[in-house]
Amino acid sequence: MNDDATDFRSLQSAGVVPLDLVARESGLSVMQGILEGRLPGATIARTLNFWLSKVEEGTVAFTGAPNGEHLNPLGTVHGGWAATIMDSALACAVMTTLVPGEGYTTVEFKVNLTRPILPDTGEFVCEGRVVHRGRTTATSEAYLRDGAGKLLAHGTETCAIFPIAKLMR
């Protein structure tokens, strides 16, 4: 990360965004609130050492740094780490398109790992963007790259869009 860049790790807490707030705010506003530290990010991001680093309508990025806690038995970063940061970027890109009162969930996603991810080699960036936004479904694509821009993984996702009231009990 360059010296003039914001380290978003220090801004973001982990927890659950209140659904009544999601019912009142747009998905873009909620995602910006997470980026700014006004709202909590997902607890899994803390566990896997990645954080939200960019939010625009239809696009988000997460930056992460896997370490020795995220390895498979052969000593490379477990594919589940890559899948989780990818799912986060893919789904949160869709979230930025939601209007107040809408919710979403992942229906399916596919990840292609293009090369081994090695631990302790610095930060990686996963950028997701919406490809299509319909009334009840949306699709997105994402790319995970190392600090030199080398592609490590790419993937796609389909999300269902529904009234947030279906999640509120």
C-alpha cells in the first residue's frame, strides 16, 4: 500500500449491520458506511484478514493479506480464503445497486484459481463489479490479483434480490 493511501483496516469494525437500517438506506450507502467505519463489516473478513478498500455504485474492492493461519496442508493459501474474498467482492458489488428495502443473497458462485497463492507475500486486491442487475437477480464478476497485478483467481456470481422484510423477524 502506498504511503498516501488510507489504511481501511483501522476504520472498519466487525459485526452485523442492523436490518432496519438496511431497510431505510440504499446498498451503496450501507457499503460506504462500512468503508468509512460508520457501520460494521462482516466478521469473516477479520478472521481471514481482508478489508473493504473501495466502494462505488456497481463496484467494490477488498484488500487482503493471507498468512500462516490460512494455509492448506501443502503450505499454500487455502482455496477457501480466495473463495471467501471473491464471494465478498462479488456479492457486495451487487449490494451497491440495492434500493432501500431490498436485500440479497448469493445463489451460486464459481471461482477459478489460476495459480497458487503463497502466504506472507503482501497484500492482494479483489475487485468485483456488477455485470447485470435485474429486478430479482443480478450477476457479477471479480478478479483477485497480487501486488504486481498478476491474476490469481477470477469468478462470477448470481445473487437473488428480494424485499429485506423477508429477513426481518
